[in-house]
Amino acid sequence: MQKHAISTDRPLLGVLLMVGFCALVPFSDSLAKILGESIPLFELLVVRFSAQSLLVLPYIFWSGRSLAMSPRVLRLTALRTVLQVIGIGAMFTSLRYLPLADAVAIAFVMPFIMLVLGRTVLNEEVGPRRLAACIVGFIGTLLVIQPSFSVVGVPALLPLLVAFAFALYMLVTRQIVRDADPIVLQGVSGFMAASVLIVLLIVTAGKDVPGFGLVMPNQTEAILLVGLGVLGTMTHLLMTWSLRYAPSATLAPIQYLEIPFATLIGWIIFRDLPNGFAAVGILITMAAGLYIVFRERSLAQPVPQET
């Protein structure tokens, strides 16, 4: 185990870091939404992950940290990086079509997906109450999707891909944060993602592939691209640190703060607010998700034995 690993949880610090994540990530998404109108998707992703690499790797070398990882951690880091690229790419694409709050709320189908995967893939026992909450949550999500789907079609479903990717991303992250320094984890992930994405851009150069290509940004776009890279790096560092210091069951309810933050920021920047159906769906999704979270927590508590 590396010298930076920590063996005990610090739940309060983990919660505060997750609150910071929830407050900052809608700003990062807002920059992606603005830039998505003129900058190709893969250029945004290259900037996002190159910035992560360029910001973190020099600090790693300066602080004397080691980039060495065990084969297991390296494999899981590569998988985590793929999931992160898929999730961020799907979110950036969905923001070209959807209001910020709607995209974020649909992506919060994630706990329902994790519950279903636990039952069908991991053969975990899931009681009728949690299954009922899962169904209610899906209904809420459909209420959010329906108005957007009627306007933009299939792209309204992209946040579901975000949910799948980040459900797995969270599970993988929790498996390795105790065996790897979060700073090193972000540096290696950024380098992996940026390297592969740059190669893909080179291979597809001049082939007119949708989403690929390079556009020379103007001064304003260049500033926003820098902001996207910095904020994107900060937010995922905060998430990684939070999972290092607190169990995912503790942090799961806190993540729902991202929805009101996204609603507020979406209104301030884009003057977008969810319509009636979407607003009701958001409330239903949040209520069902929080019920599942707290139900999972109560079932995880040890049953006191009689003396």
C-alpha cells in the first residue's frame, strides 16, 4: 500500500468534499453547454483531460509522489478512465439539447440502475419496498424525459448513459481509492484519457466524423475552455477525495444536492427552468432515490442482539 493511503473513514470531511463537488460540477457542465454550440465534442474532451493531466502531473512530481501502481489498481484505473470519458462525453452531448437541470435530473436514475444491477447481476437480495421505490423513481425520470424527448428525440436519453457509466465509475473508484493517492489517480487517468483521445483525433483528421475535428477557439472560447479544464479537474478530485474519506452509502444522499444547484445555475445562466411535468418528475426521482438510499442504510445497520 502506498504511503498516502488512509485506513480510516472521516465522514464529515467526505460529506463536505461531496457538497463542494455538487456545487461546482453544474458550473463545469454550464461551460460545456456554452462551448458545445461551437466546439466539437472530442475537442472538448481533449481539453478537459489534457488540463487534468497538465494540472496534476507536475504537482505529483514536485511533491515526490510515485506514479507506480499495482497491476490490479492500474487495470481498475484504466476501466475507471474509460467510464469517466463515456460519462462526461454523454453528458456534454446531452447538454447540447437539454436544459441543465433536466439532464442532471435524468442522470440521477443512477441509484435505481445500481439497485437493478445488484439484483440481476450480483444476485443481491432486494426487498419489495426498494423495488417499488425503483419503479416510482423510473416513473419520475420518465416525466423528466418526456417533454425533452418530444422536442429533441433520442438525445434526451443520453443522461441514462451518463447514469450507467457513473454508477460503475463510483463502484470502481471506491475499490481503489484506499490503495492509490487520489492526486496520482487523477493524474494517471487524465494522461490515459488525453493520450487516447488525441490519437483518435489524429486518426480521424480530415474524415468528417461527427463530433471529431478541431476548431480554433476565439479569445472568449479559449478562456472558457481553460475554465472547463480547471473546474472539471477540481470536481473529480473532490469526488475522489470524498469517496476516500466516507462510505458511498453516506455520500449518496448528499449527491442529490447537485439537482437544486443545477436548477439554480441553469436559471441564472440560461434562464432555463424545468416545466411542470419535468419539475414533478424531478421531485419524484429525488424522493424515490433518497428513500432507496436511506432504506439501504437502515438495512446495513447491525441488528442489536438481545442479552
